[in-house]
Amino acid sequence: MYNKHNFYRNTYCEFNEAHLNEINSLVCSYKSKSGSRYYFTEQGVYRYSNHWGRAAHCKWKLNTHTKNTNRTKLGFAKWTDFFPENDYEKLYFIKVDFEAKTAQYYHKNSIHFKSEEVLRNSTETMNLLKKIRQLLTENQWCKYLKVVDVDLLRKQIVEEMLTSGKSFQEIRQKYLL
């Protein structure tokens, strides 16, 4: 179980955006060298920061529900929302929203995990995520392919990349002109 003494050591966590008034009565428990502020409670931790994603040896994401463009945001996570993180174990999977043309990675212990998801280590996940995001937002990749419906082909290729372990180059071969 994670707590205020160990949550910052090699962990993955999804913080949920919180309103600043939630920390009005709390005293800052810790301020990092980079300026992030931490407020500890029995249930979890509030983090007020202008940087999310990779933080030291952690992967901390912020789930936002506002379109606020302010980079400094407050997030809250329960102690049970922290999971172990390392670079070699297969801990991560990717979910794609084809309509929104977005892709996100998640930890296998998160609520998003389903048994059919293919797990990858950190490096494999980040490389695949980068390629998938490129495929979702660009069309240059289909220049020399037999394409009737780009969106359908995009979906087929991405789904095969997610489920087969094959690279884009391997999958692309069967669609060449």
C-alpha cells in the first residue's frame, strides 16, 4: 500500500482534477524543487503542479474535466490509485478513441484494463503510442497503399498493431500498391 512516505518512488497514477477550494483548509505538506506542492490526507494526496506525465521516476497523469488552459492544475489521487512502475515489466496497454483520434496508455491495474488487452513494457508502449498518434492525425503514411477508405484502413492497422505485436512496417506490407 502506498502512502505519503513511498508514493513518489517508481509509481504510475491517474490523478483526477480537483477544485482549488478543496485545499483551502489544508497546509502544504511538501514542496518539490520544481515547485509542485503536495497536500497529504488520510485518503490520498493533492498535487498542485504545472507539469504532469513523467515526474522523476513516476508516470503521473491528470484526468481533467475542464478546458481550462491554465497549465498549473490541482489533482487528487487516493493512495490506492498508485501502482508500481518500472521499465522492464509488461505493465501497460493502449486504448484508442478513433472518433476523437486520440490514444492513451494505462497501467494494467487501472480500472480500464480488460483481459484481452495486450500488455507491453514502458519503452514498447511509448514507442507504439507515438506511432499510433501519428497514424491517427496524419495521412502521409497511406501515400503508397491501396486505400478506399482511409479511416477504415487506419482503424484496421492500429487494431492489428495493438493486438498482434507486429510493427507498422510489417502490417503495411499487405496494403502496398
